Amino acid sequence: MIRPDGTPVLDGNGKQKIGSLDRSCPRLKERAHGSWYYSIELEPDGSGKRRRAREGGFITQAEAAAKAEEVWRAAKAGVNVLSDETVAEFLARWHKKKKTELKRTTAHEYQRDIELYLLPHLGALKMRDLRARHCQGLFDWIISDNERRAEHRAKVAELKEAADKASAAWREAPTGTPEEKKERARRRAVWTAAREEYLTERKKLQRTTGPATMVSIKATLSSALSDALKEELIAKNYAQLVTLPKVTKPRALAWTPPRVARWRRTGEKPSPVMVWTLQQTAEFLDHIVDDRHFPAWHLVLFHGLRRGELAALSWDEVDLEEEVIHISEQLVSISYEVHEDDPKADSVRDIKLNRDSVMLLQAWREKQADERAEWASAGVPAPAEAARRVFTKEDGSAYHPQFFTDRWDRLVELSGLPPIRLHDGRHEAASLALAAGVAPKAVQAMLGHASLRMTSDTYQTVLPEMHAATASASLDLITAYRKAEQAAKLGHAPVEATEQYEVQPARPVKAAAAKKALKRQRRRVA
């Protein structure tokens, strides 16, 4: 603070006091001195007490006026413009409340999105200052950072290739004469340097944030801002105004011979979601028939159980007389720690077992009882869950859900078949059921899907056998019509309508006849 005569106002310690002189400042007329403030009279609170929004630090009057207008509009929209709560403080309070309402896995995903993305980019902002441009800026940064990470990954691939070439050159170098030994040592030094550079850069590799993860981040932010809107901390849910890259949901593809050949040549999968053909599925079942966990794999391939449902399945929920299992529980792994949890609402379901599944579970139950008896005779106490879980270790202890994934991957590798994930076993079950003529609604109920559209769109035409039936259906219809027309011309008895369009197997077309037909078509075009 400064007196009108220009001398500073000192406190008891002899230091200049800090404060606002407003219009009494003697240097007020100096163009570059001080800063602009705005002050707005707001509506009184519930008790009738006056409220005023005031902020300074603006270089020009226009900036202060613009900010005053923005704050005034926000106040009129119902925003508490006097709240100093930051985005970080609000998200911490919001997530603490949400943890009591959400499923454990959903709460974990919210926490991941908050810690890795929302706090670093939005945490320092005050809730009253948050706008759509800040939310969009977060995702724009993610997209640009993905480009940087992709470039770095390409660089690491180049460094690996260079290191492999240097290694090959070193190993191929002769070691006869002293000059050759010297050259070999030089090549080894080149390879060592190339390898060190590659390993250093490989440690810096970062996974790109995919479109599905960005959708998850947006959903987390939108859920939080929806509650903030109710608390009048913001004027609108700005997350709903964000534009994201288009997400193309991967479709399930079958391992046809051309795709298998390409995979064996390049090691690349055509789609993240792959299923086996009928022949490949039969080969896999034949290969694993002696595996201890064959009943579990049978449930996956024919009834579409998830790994968490498989690990949590209890004998109390298995009715072998009615040939039904009740899915009412799952085991989830969060940071490898296992928790019991309820499935999603649509995933709580009853599954009708086929005759082989019933037989396998009966045999498995007897085997499990024999194993428990053997351990008990050896004086080893059985775990508490031994008599409850369907799939347990030899001593009766439960499996971690990750065990089923690891064991499945190993069996697929040993079978020599093209790879599908354990979760793809659900896709396999759906594809097999639809190919066998099971109603899509029944398949939806078996898998626990939220909508019939998801079941139909994802699996309706996956297996080659279904494509073949679709391709022949129209031809068979025309063939049946022509047969009926020819019979009518010859004076044969009329054909009933239901028989007239009965689909008949189409006769195979010979290659020579097809070739002649193509030549005739080309001549007509000419």
C-alpha cells in the first residue's frame, strides 16, 4: 500500500503492506500501472445476505468486462460462481461417493481415468471456470500424443531391425587372422551399441490410448459433470459436447484357410475377435479331451461362460437333474487381487446345458470328490471353498481367473491351431448356436447380452457354413420356381404353393460349362 504522497505504508515489522487502494492510488493515471478488476452484485442467498463476485489481475478494461459478462451469464444459468472448488477436489469427492454405488470394476475404471487423464489436464481448473474447450483440449492432446507414441514405436522397431542386422553381421564375421578378429571385435562393438540404444528406447515405449479408452474417459467425465450440474457447479455437461474419433467395433471373423495361411506367414490376426470353423473347433476339442479342465472349456465353447463366471461357478448353482446352471456370481481381478462380485444385470441368467455338458459335470464332480478324499486321507485340510466351487485345484482351493486365460492360451498354442482368446470362446459358442439354427433371442439369453442387436450384428454371419447357406438360398428358390414352371408346361399336376418354393439343393456347376457361359457373355457384350 502507498500513501497519497507516494510513501509506502509499513506494517509492524517494517515491511510494506499489501492491499488495494482502488481509486485513491496516486499512480492510477499511469497507463501501465496496476490491473483491472470487476465486481458484480449477485442475487442474495437464502438468508437474504448480499453476495458479490469480484476478481482482478486483468491487464485491460476489455478483458475485465468480458470476464464479468461471462461470470454474470454463468450466475444467471444457476452456477455457483463463488465456489473455489477445483476439478481435482470435486473429482476426489465425487469418486468417494460413487464407490459406494458402483460395481467394483466400474469404480476401478473411473479411478484409472481420473488419475491418468482427468487430473493431469483438468485438475487445477476451478469448477466454475471449466468449459467445453478444456474438455475437448484433453482429448485433442491424447490424439496428438498417440501420434508421438506411434512414431516412437516405429523408431523402436527400426532400432530393433538395426540391432538384429548388427548381430547377424557380428556372428557371420570370420575369426581366422588377427585382422579378421579385429573386424569381428569392431562388429561386436557396433552390435552392443545398437542393442543398448534399442533397449533404452524400448523401456520408454508407451501404449497408445485407443478409441475405446477415450470413450471410457469421456463416460467417466460425463458422469462426474452430470452430478456437478446438479450441484450447480457448472452450467452444462461439457463432456457431452466433446468430439471423439469414430469407434469401429471389431466384428468376429472366422479362421478361413486363406486367413490361416496369412497368419502362418506373417503372424498377424485379421481381427481382434476371431472364431474357429466347425472343423477347427472339433480338432481343438479332440486335442484337449484329456486335459484336466476339459469340462470348463466345454462350457466356454458351447455355453459362452466368461472366465470370471467360470471361476466363481458353485455347485449350489448347478442343477444336473434339470440340466441348468444359474449364473449369479463372478470373480473379478483388480490389480491381480480377486474379488467376488455380482454380474451385470443382464448377465444374471439361467443356461440350459446340453447332454455332453451334463455328463462331463457329473464325471467332474466325482473326480473332484475323489481328489478331496485323497488329500484328506493325507492329513491335508481342505480349503473352505473346496466343497462350493465347481472348478478347483486338486487340493480343493479355488483358481485365480487369470489361470483360465493362461491355460487356454497354452492349450491353443500346443494344438497348432490359429489363435483365439478365451473370451473368443464366447463368440465361438454364439456362432455355433446360430449356425445350428438356434433363435438369436435364445443365444442372447445364453450369453447375457443387453440387446438382441448386439448378438445378431456380431455373430449372425460368422461361420463359412452360414455364408454358404445364404449364398445358395436365392439360387435354390429360382431353381424350385423353374421346376414348377416346367412341370406346368408339360401338363403335370399343379404344385401346391408350399411345395412350389421349397428350397432344393442346387446342382453343382461344372467348370467347363461355366467357362463356356462366360465366353458367350463376352461375345454378347462385344
